[in-house]
Amino acid sequence: MTLTRKMPGLINWIGYLAITLLLALPVAVLTVRSGAWQQGLMIYAAACLGAALLLLLAVVLMWLPRFAHWRRDLLGRALIALPGTVLLLSVLAGRGDYPPIHDITTDTDDVPVFVAAPQQRGADSNPLEVVPDTIAAQRAALPELETLRTQLPIDEAFDRALQVAADMGWDIYHRDRDAGIIEAAATTPIMGFRDDVVIRVRSDARGTLVDLRSVSRVGVGDMGANARRIVAFQDAFRQQQ
């Protein structure tokens, strides 16, 4: 006669918590998209961190002789905590060496100015005034980010800028060919954050200059999102030449 071993309650609780934290991830995304972004990000961070801790606990228990009989059960519960752990690691990796700023431009000497964005942004959005400390932080962290120069006539460059912005899925809400200004809102794919972008097209003796400025509506640091957006635009613009 073989005795059936009763599974320790700790293993079941790991499973219950892992499922709860997994379900918290879409709740966090929906909370952010509803406008309560601070609360949503707190839920998201707690769910990812909790999942990582549960995964670590499950792995430790699997190596203990006392829980050897239930290693397969622990593995199953560890897999439930894996998505949140992967998301946590991706966020930590994405932080990189970017400074805690959310306003990025290709021209730190003559920063492009928004015209229509103030009417598009909510009252609680980040201000659009140029902050010297932000400019200094960008220069130190992103010295390679600079004005895009092209030999295209200014009208053709303006049209191409419009096309690239549209191809990237930006919501263009202002365009002024005479002033060489295009403004648009770019939406992040998961959380649905809306950031504002101004494109400035002008010319000098050496050709046409295309500058961009991308500013997050909420949050302190953007973990490099605005810089990556600008670089993606510049790459797409050059590919069409």
C-alpha cells in the first residue's frame, strides 16, 4: 500500500498568487489606458516584481529535498510567473543609461517650438517649456542625436516628413507648410501613452534641415522612448531618399 503525500499548502499558494499577478498585468494596462496612469503603472510594477519573486521562490523550493516530490508542480506554477518576470527584465534592460528626462530634440541650441500641442495636451500634462537642465542632460547622454540634413528641396522634404509621420502611425493634428511645422501625437503600443512630436523643416546655404522634438505627456523619465522615436523617424526618412 502506497501512501499519498499531501501537497504542502505553500505550493498551492504560489500558484494562486502567480495567477493573480498574471491577471493583474492586463488590469494594469487597462488602468493606464483609462487615464489613471500612475495607479496603472504601480499595479504593473507590483505584478512584475511579485511574479519575479514568486519565480525565484519556486526555483529555490525545487532544489530543496523536502519538496523534491512536488518539483513538477512547482515548475508549473513557476511558468505562470514567467511572463511577469520577463516583462520586469525587459523594463530593467530598457532603462539603459538614459537620463530621467522626457523631452528630447535634435537641436539643443534652437529647440523646435510647439504651436498646437498645448491645446491637445491635458491640464495635467508635462509642460512644454524648454528646461536648461533637460537640455544639458540630453547633451551628455545623447550626443549623437542631431539635425537631419537632406539635399531635397524644402517642399519635398516637408512632404516626405508628413508621409513618414503618417507611415509611423502618428496622429497629425497640425501642419503649416509656410512655417515648416508639423505636429503629431504618437501612441505607445502597449500602455497607450500619447506623446507629442513637432517636426521643423527649414533650409540654409547647405540644404534642408529637418529637426524633431518629442515630449511625453506624462511621467518623469521615458526610458529612451522619445529618442528611439526620433531615430526611427530619421531612419525612415533617409530610406525614402
